[in-house]
Amino acid sequence: MGKTLPFIGLVIIGLYVGVNYWIGRRIWQLCGRFIPLLDRKVYWALYWLIAAAYWVGRYSTEIMPSALNRWFVIAGAYWLAAIYYFGLIFAVFDLLRWINKRWPFVPAAWQHRRRLVIGFGFSIVLFVTGLVAYGGWNALNPAVCRYDVTIAKSGGALAQLHIVAVSDLHLGTIVHHGRLTKLVRLIQELQPDVVLLVGDVIDENVGPFVAQDMAAIFRQMQPPYGLFAVPGNHEYIGRQWDQVFARLQAAGVRVLRDETVKVADAFYLVGRDDHLQARITGYPRLELGELLAQVDKKLPVIVLDHQPLQLAAAQKEGVDLQFSGHTHRGQLFPNNLITRRMFETDWGLLRKDNLQVIVSAGFGTWGPPVRIGNTPEIVDVMVHFTPENTSR
């Protein structure tokens, strides 16, 4: 393992550099060389500055002023989205060129018309720029996604329960305190009974959370039945999980790590540790059956599990409602075509007999602060408790 990780790191760096060089070369060939006064050396210097910005920002926090560091991270993060779409377009472009060399279908005169080449190149650059700009705007404008569900059990004194659930905040350098303030304001307007944070609350590094005093913003939320969270994979990837969970607890967020809590003598919240944590900490999470061993299943059972996995187990164990996130619904189209195949459900409401699963597209972003083909969201759920002897 000690030798494997550096090797994998070198492979990833090599791929990143190679893909960026290929994209940079295509942009230069199609339009960059035709820009007046743009020298080839100046072009490549600026290009590599942008291409390296995200990684320079991420790994120079100790030596770079925080404001400059943040701009490097943000500019570089937008570039990650740009190279994704440049890569898709140029892959198709190069494939068509290869086909055309063997089975010509493009008129020869077109291939040597300078204006046509320049127009094609600039069209690609403008299209990707516009697409990323739209995706950046879209990522900043969350929607409220509403569901109305029924659980065929008595909720004690509660006839219904108003839940707001938010997943994948990824709080950090990019999703900063201003975004969190907006989220809290939107949640307060909804006036929920309980708020659930379904993993990836903090994006690996707890530093920005502390520096921007995000804990004070969390303390503004005081729903009647509490504010609960479960870990996501990113709380573990950053290897600062103890600090992350301590900071959230101090902010008034009760973090459930393979824990069950009975709320208002009316329903159970079951918080599962993240599926990934076993590979990082070496300690597997508890099986769902173990967590539910002491639960009175005559009352509604609501599970929080960051990744929408092992749904058959939840169905078997008599879970009534599960909240998950993690998928981002692909975040960048057409990644949603992949997440649809990876998970039984990657977004929305799924019913499996008495089990109902709600998977959120998430509020924040990871990597590029861009969403294309999906919308960031706050999940607003009205749960109706209806004893089995009455109609649903």
C-alpha cells in the first residue's frame, strides 16, 4: 500500500497534465494562434497557470495569503468544469477527424478555409465558457424540492412531522459562510420541526469552517426537535473526522454515528456511519439490524444514510423512511447517466413496499462550483402518520 499510493498519485498527475496539454494544444490550433499579439509562449504560460491554479490553491494554504489562495482555488475549480466539457467536445472532434482521414466525408475545401477553422474554434470556446458560466449561476440558486409522504404508523402525539433535509453542503473554501447563511435563511422560512444534514457537511478540511465561524451560523437554527447530521465520505477523506464532528457538535448539530435516538416519544432517527469509513478508519460500520435491535418498530423509523446503498437491508429491517444524498445527481451532465446505473435510485422518491427513500441532489458542489443538468436543492418533506387501521 505504501508504494501503491505514490504510484497512483503520479498516474493521476500524469493524466491531468496530459489531458490539459491536449486541450491546450487544440485551443491553440483552432483559435489561439489567430489572436493578434498573442505570443505562443505567453499563451502557454497563462494556460498552465489556470490549469494548475486549483491544485496550487489546495496545497499552498500554509504559504499563500488566504484571499489569494481562495481565488486560486475558485478559478481552478471552474477550469475543472471547463476541461471536462472541452475534453468531451475535442474527443468527438478528434474521433471525427480520424474517421474523415479513412473515409472522407468533410469537403476538402472546408478543411483549409481559415475563417471556418477560426469560427469553429471560437464557437467551442464561447460555448464552453457560456456553459460553465450558466452552471456556476445554477449552482448558486437552490430550489426547494417538496415531498408529501405517509407512514402507516402512529406517531404518538404527532399527526404529522415537517422535515427539512439537506445533503452534500461541502462547506469550505468554495461553499463558504455566505452560502451557509443563505441556506439557514431558507430553512428558517420553511419552519421545519426537525432539520437533517445527510452527510458531506464539511468538505474535508475543517479550517475554513473555523476561520469563517460557520458554527455561529448553524446556531441560528433551532428547530423544535433538533438539528441532526450523519457523516459522509468527505468527512473521512480529509482524515480530520474527529475535528469535524467536534466542531459540528459545538455548533449545536447532533452527529449520529451508528446511533439511534427516540425523538419526542413519537419517532426514531437512526444515523448510519458512512459506507466508506471502514476503508479509512479500519472499523466497519454496524449492520442496520444491530442498530435497530432495541428499536420499537411500532413507531416510525427514519434512517439517515449518506450513500443510497443497501436499500434491500433497510426494506428488510422495517425502515419506514430513509434520507440519502451523495450522488449530486451527477453534478455535471452527462454524469447523471452514470449515477443512474451506480445506484438503485440517484435522485427523488423511491418506494419499496413500506420503505420510502428520498435521495437529494445536494445543496453544494464538489470540485467545480458548477451544476449542469440538475439543480441544488433543499428537501422539504411533510410526513403524515396514519395508523394501519385507517386508510392511507
